[in-house]
Amino acid sequence: MISDNYYGIEDDDEDIDYDYIEHTNNKWQNELIGIYPLSSVLRSYENLLMNWINESVSPELLDYDESSVKVLSYMLHYGRRNQLFCAKERTHNASNKIEYDLSDLYLYRSSYLIKMYLKQRLLKISQYPDYCIKNSKLQTDEDSNGNYNLTKEEAKFALKLSQLQWQHYNSVLSPIHSIFTNDQSISIPSPFLHRIIRFQCKKTLGRVQLSSQLDDRIEIDLAFTNQDESSNNMPDIVDISEGHIYTCRYTQVKPLLSTNSIQLWPWPPIT
């Protein structure tokens, strides 16, 4: 058995000023957030992290988390500007260096999360640009605060990519176009919505009946607890409890994503 001091590391916990570290961290958090309360910034960070994981697991494009991206983007702009201002005003000492490093770490973490969330969405759009254009709800000026799963910038990206793809196909196939004279149309590639996924329940839902039909219009029917006991033998009825992880088809739990009742579970886990 390896002892605690095997690597020559002394236990100096008593010499660590945790109160100072916590005070410094809270101080810089309050200086970075600007007009938004700290609770709003932390909630936006948690929501965006959850939506990033959901995007990485879901086969289709989910609703765009405009609120979280907006809050964290403003915090990044305000925090970086405040860093530059404080660097000119404060003296260079160990205490100020620690404060600057903590704030820089906080800004980098938020920036990384936004980039990874947007990158995951662009990767999905790049795989199925035509499908995303055809089946997504676009952002509009009249309903800019509503739910949509394709922003104006993403729509431009998808349209441009689609045009480049079809130009490439036509340039390659034009010399042998006569071979395909009988082709009236070309099918648009689409994601496989019936793939097997895992999800974790965020709040207890009770007994849920999952449809076993492979149809895009699958709905989930909640089974009331006062049904007779014979329903226990029915297929695809699951007792969904908080904190538990379940495996099923994506289309069977798709309606629950909009209710924020479940969290898609990546496999292998995101590290």
C-alpha cells in the first residue's frame, strides 16, 4: 500500500487560506458579471453545459439556447474589458496576480463552453445541411425570443454548404448525366432518429408508457398510477425515477427534452 507521503507531498492543509481563496473568487465573479446577477450567470452556465451534452447525444438539431449564450457572451465582453482596466490601475503583487489568474480561468472556461456548444451544432449542420434547412424552425425578427433550432447565422452556413455540395455533385456527375436520366430526384440524407440513447431522469416522472412504433410522430403517454395492476405486464412501460439512467430510442423520449425533465447521457462520457 502506498503511503500518503509516498511522493514527498506534505499535508499543509492548515497553511491554506481557503477563506481568502473563496473571497477572492466571489469578488472576481461579481466584478466579471456586469449587469447580470451572479445567480443568472451561474444558471446560464449550467444550462449551456446541459444543452451542449444534449446536442452531442441527440441525432437532430435541438432548440438554440439563446439566453445562456447571450448572458455568457456579455459576461465575457464585460469581464475582459474589466481585466484590462484593472491591470492598469492595480499594483503588481502576488495577491493581484492570484485574482487575475482566477478571473482569467473563469473567462476561459465560459469561452470554451460557448465554442464547444456552437461547434457541436455546426458539426451536426455540416452532416445534414439540407435536412436542417427543410426541417428546422428558423429564427425570425418577429419571434426572436421564441423557440427555434436554427439561427440566422446557422441558416446561412447550412445554405452555403448545401450550395457548394450540389455544385460539386453536378460538376462530377455532369459528364455522365445520361446514365441518371431516369432519376427524378435525389433523396436528402437525414439523421437516424430511432437510434439507441441513454438519459438520466432529473425529476421523478412515475410510470411512463413508451411507444414501440418506429414513427417520427411517436408520443409519450404518461400512465396514471391508479391504473389496474395488469398494466404492469404491458411492454414499454417504465417507472422513471430521479437520478436513474435509462436506455431507449431517441424518438421515445424526444418530447421530454422540451420539458427539461431528462438529461441525455453521453456514452462514452464527455470528459
